[in-house]
Amino acid sequence: MLGENSKIYSLILISLLGLSGVLYLLFAFEVISHGLLLNWCYVLFVLAALSALIFPLVGMAKDFKKAINSLIGVAVLIIIFGVGYSLSSGEAYTIGDQVVEGTMSKLSEAGLYTFYVMILLAVGTIIYTEISKAFK
């Protein structure tokens, strides 16, 4: 996909880089305020986020057979998070002077459970790989 339109992408990249450089110089010489520069950073962030979401989806649409493994991985992660969410109590706790309760507490516990399971899976995979290499 990149090869087909690489000149267009290069031109867009150079234009954004040039405009960013000009805005930086204008800011450095105090011609523009930090608000405009910050808004430009927001625009660049949104463009980067959209690119990070759209290009993989287009790639998946072009060759769905290769995307199946990725989709299976995402589905397994969602299932692990769902199990962690169902196991979490949602009990209120305090951090400093703030009380965390309700949905936020349940989501943070689910995130921790998901993290624990992913760590166990990673360590298990490492052990399995090393043991299987030792017997080959």
C-alpha cells in the first residue's frame, strides 16, 4: 500500500514537517503564541492517531486471511479482560485524598487481572520455547 502512493505520502510528510518547522521558528521568535503551537500539536496527534487506526484496517481489508491471526489475538485479549472485569469487586479504595469507587475501581481491577494473565502467558511462552528448544 505504501509503495503505490509513496510519493504522495512523502510530499505530505515533508509538508507537515516544513510547516512544523516554520511554526517552531515563529514561536521561537515570539511571533505566535504557545496556544497556536499547542493546537498544531493536537492536529498532528489526531493525524497520527487516525493514521495508526486507518492504515491497519485498510491492510486487513485488502488481505483478510493474514488478518485472522491478529483478530484472534485481539479477541483473546478482550475475553481475558472480560473475565477480569467479571472477577473484579468494584470495592472503593483511596489513593492519597481521592476515593476511587464504582466503575473506575472495577476497570482498574480488570486491567490488573488482565496484566497478571498476560505476564503469566508471556513467562509460560518463554519457558515452553526454551524447553522445546532444549529437546530439539
